[in-house]
Amino acid sequence: MINAIVLIDAEANRIPETAQAVADIAGVSEVYSCAGDVDLIAIVKVRDHERIAEVVTGAINKVEGVVRTTTHIAFRSYASADVEAAFSIGE
């Protein structure tokens, strides 16, 4: 599974509706409303890199109220004491 964190700038008067529309997109597991530099954070969980592009550019960016997105691929970090940790992309 590949995880991506999508930072979303939204129209201020549409944040609740935009958050709900983003949360309803297949592949989006969670959406958070934020105070700070971005308005929303969406967690996207998909099986391959092509699907990230479909979800973000093909769906999230087309939601009414979305002004701009920035996508970060999330790699799990482990404590130095975790001797069984391994890094990989996908499953």
C-alpha cells in the first residue's frame, strides 16, 4: 500500500463542503480540516503510483472549492530499536 499526504488549499467559504467531497473519493481514507498554512489534509491510500495520480489530479483537483494541492508520498519511519523494520514501496 502506498500512502500519500495531500495538502489542500481551498476556498475559505467552501471548506466543509470541499472536505466532504474529497472524503467521498475512492482512495481517500481520511480528511482533516486544519488551521495554519493549508486548509485541508487528505490521506490517500492506494496500491500503485498511477492510482495516486488518478486520485489527486483526476479527482481531488477537480472538486469544487479546491484551489491548489501539494502531494507528498509518505514513507514509514522506524525507531532505531526496531530491528525488524524494512523499507519498501508497495506491498
